[in-house]
Amino acid sequence: MHPGPRFSSPAFKGTRLLLPTQPVGRGQAIGPWDRSRMPSSKPRPAEVAQETKRHYLPMIKSQYSEYYNWPCYSYLYHHPIPVEHWPTNAYRDANVAPPQFSVTVGDPVDLAIEWAQSLGDPDQRIPFIAAANDKRAGGDWETGVIGYEERFCRRSTLSLTLSTPAPDSPVDSNYPIPSEGCIYSNCVVVFRGPHEQYTKWEPENWSHLPVVSVPAARWPKLNQMGTKFAFEVEKELVRAKIRAALSACVYNGFTRVLIGNFGLGNSARNPARELAELWRDVFLYDPDFRGRFVQVCFVFEDLYESTTRLIFEDMTKKAKGGGSSSSKSKSRSHSSNSSSAPTSATPSDYDIFAAVFDNAEIQTVLSRQDPRCNISMLTS
């Protein structure tokens, strides 16, 4: 089955956050919001969702979609797109040089929009790789759930694009998303600010971005130390998910990518360092992806969120006979577990990714022998 077509992009509108090119340090300002001018009352997420569903989605679909070339549909890719289906002119650095990596803190959607606008070319867009519910578009976005996909749906057309297969799609529904698959939404229109206030934007300030929605592996079995996947098959499934997301980006002509909190936090609990190293391994060594990307940015909403701490706390509870956390705790947003600063024994996810993708560390890794090489490969 041949994947869906690639699109040209209309012009961007609006200005949001500046994308940091260097990691953000503790205590450093993250965004330009003037909280003193914010309304004192916070809107109810369920009410915002209902307004999005009843007003914004029908209006954008009927009045804006065709005029602005904002397609309100998406493509389901069941597996990583094979290289033979990629465009023949897909970018590849002649020296297969690694991308420029950055790790920062902020709202992923706002940062992706501003990054694209800062490039000064309306055809340059930044795809956002986002964790997704594998069974329904946007998960529980119409309720008060505060997972990032749910919050994103309340301020954009994401739920509409995810739930609508493209006219030339071979499937009647994009759900459930296969374990090694993803959904590519070429144009997700953003018409509100982040979830702190869900501030309404004027139509002339609306923006849009491509989104690659991938179900993260959730609560994999870990080794006794809680630092690595216990089973290679689960680790390789995560690698397949990463490859699915990146192949969708390459296929659709992108050389820059922004990656959100994928597979971390209380809802997923993948080992943070091994997850970071999996991303790094694919970018540096996977023969399909080496040299395909110019810039890669990992974005964390919370500087102090620590999946490592969550894992250790659960292991301690089990060791004391308290049993594992309840299914209810698994479904709670990671935001409720990340308010305190991590200790040296439980570094934050930001700290781990910043260390793994530090430029000096990248150069050290590249100076070693490619771990994919072995005697049989060298002599074949």
C-alpha cells in the first residue's frame, strides 16, 4: 500500500515563543507571558473542549479549510514507511552528518510554530512528533483529562484531523493505530493558547503545523534496577515506533523535527536514559535516517519531571509490600507528579536528554566504532 501524498504548505500566521537554540537552565525564563495581565480564573477544560467541538471545528472545516488549503484529515501509516516509497529527492547530507540537537523547555506546539516562522520561509514547517492515544482521536480530550494530547485537541483541530481519514485513504478509520504505526496530520490549525488559560487568538493570528501522532509504549517491563527494558522485544518495539515517526517526516519532506514528551511521565514510564539513547542511536546509526535531518529539538514542558523518580518510587512501594500503583494512577497526567525538583539519584527527564544529546557527548559517541558493526559485517 502506497502512503498518502505530500503537501505544499500555505503561509504561517501569528507569532509565539522563540525557540531556544541552547538548553534552558534552571531558573531561566521559559516564555514571554505576562502573568500579571492574565485572568484570575482558569477556564474549565471540559467547557473549552465543548466550545472547540461545537464552534471552532465546524467553522474551520466549512469556512477556512478549502480557502486556506487547511485539510482537516490525516493519513494512517501502519508501519514505518519503506525507503523505496520515499521521494527520490529526499534530503540526505553527503557526509551523513548528524543533526544539530537541542533540548529545551516550553510548550511544544508554540515552539514548533515559532521555530517554523523564525526560518523566514513559509514552505519551511516543523513537524511535531506527539504521543497519542491508540484507540480514539485525542483520547479523553472532551473531559477534564490534562494529558498533552487532550490539551492540544482543545486548542486546535487535532481531534478532527486524527478522526478523519484522507479522501484517498484506503481505510475507513484511522483507529486503532497499529503498534508500529502512526497518523500523519499535515495541517493542524491552532486557535487558542496553551492550557494555562486557553487564550483565544484572533483568526489572523491562527497558526498551523504538521503533527505525527504515535502511540507510546506504556509501562514496559524493566530490569531490577528500573533503568532498562527487561525484554529486547519491548525495546525494539519502541525503536519501531521511533522509526515510524521519523519515516513519516522524511516521506513528507521534513529535515527538521520537534519531539515532545514521548514515552515518559506517569502515563508511559519508559526508562528515560535508554529511551534517549534509542533516539540517538536511530539518528546517528540507522542507515535509513543517517544524514536525513538538519535539526532536532526535544521539548519538555516541565524542567523537573522525572520518570526515573516515578519508577523508583513504584519499585520502593512494591519492595515494602504496597503493591504496584493502581490503574487509576497510571491514567493520571504526568503533570501531577513533577512539581518537586529531582535529586542527583533521580535526574529529571530534561537533564537526562540534555546529557545524552550534549554536543560533546555526541562527538564522543561518534568517535567510537559503530555498534551496529561486527566481524561478519566487516568481512562480508
